[in-house]
Amino acid sequence: MYTNQSKVILLIADISGYTNFMLANRKTISKSHKIIIELIKAIIEHIELPLEVAKIEGDAVFLFALKGESEEEWKMLCRKIGEKLVTFFDIFTQKVNELRSSVLCDGNVCIAIETLKLKVIVHTGYAELVCIGTFKELSGIDVILVHRLLKNSVKEKEYILMTESAATEIMFPKIICIETGLEKYDDIGEVKTFIYYHKKLQ
């Protein structure tokens, strides 16, 4: 076992509407779960390298990328992730539509599938990577923070929420409209956020 602390990009892609979807399809729960798995696979296949999957967390995917020694490579990484982020929603919607017309949606299996949306939380900070055999675990205050931000005051169902550090470093391929926000947590305190609303930009 060894540990390594590095600067890191932390990203959580979370499927909102998951609970309502599963409850609406409780009679066909096995097929409904397969639909969620297919959506998670689509997220992972789209993001590809340089992000790695840290963990599948039910209806969410926790991903990360560590900074190496090169500052130029870090900038390229931030640019590449920015390119991926702006197309996340289209990929997700495309997969939902594909599943809607697939054999998995026979009968009443896909009740409320249109309510499934994607929200993405992005933060840059520092984390300790613990490797035990083939397993990798991230730990640290910034890992706690990115997970805490899943519970926020944003009312929309589709958005990218970035912390100030992430918004400063992630480079998008085009000008996008971003609104600022503020989240408050008893233990962490105030967190300034920068939010990209997908629907508002259609």
C-alpha cells in the first residue's frame, strides 16, 4: 500500500430523478436498473481518459484526474475536460432517447424516463490517493466538499456546478453563460459556486 497527495480535478456526474424513476417502475425494477447502468456506461465512455473512475456511487459516477509534474499538461487536461463537459448533456439525452426505443423499454418499463436528467459537480483541490492492490480510494477535505455540493440550492435539474477553483482552471471551448451562487454548510462554511444551466442556453 502507498499514498500520494496531489492536486486533482474531482468530478461527480449524478443522474437526478433516479429515485422517482425507480419507484415509478418498481414492478420492473430489474430492467429499470439496467437502464440506469446503461446511462452510467454512456457517461464513462464519453468522458474517457484523462479522467479515471474513482467509484460508482449508485446513480452517480465519481471521477478524478491527478496533476503531473508538467504545468502545460495540466492546462491541456483542464482544456480537454472543458470540451467534454459542454457536450455531456447532449450525450446523456441521446442515450435516454436511444434507450426509450430499445427492448429495455418494452411495456411500462420506462415510465418517467424523461425525468432522468444530469447534473455535474466539478472541483479542483488536493486529495490523497490510497492504492490497495487494484483498488484506489481518494480522501481529503476536497473530496468531502465535492460530495457535499451534490446537496445544493440549485432548483434546475440539468446543470454544471463548479467551485471557484474549478471555474478558474477549467477551460471551455466556447464562451458560455455562467451564473454565480453561494452554498452554505455548517461544517465547511460558505462555498462560492459557478453554474452553467443547460436548458437556459438552448
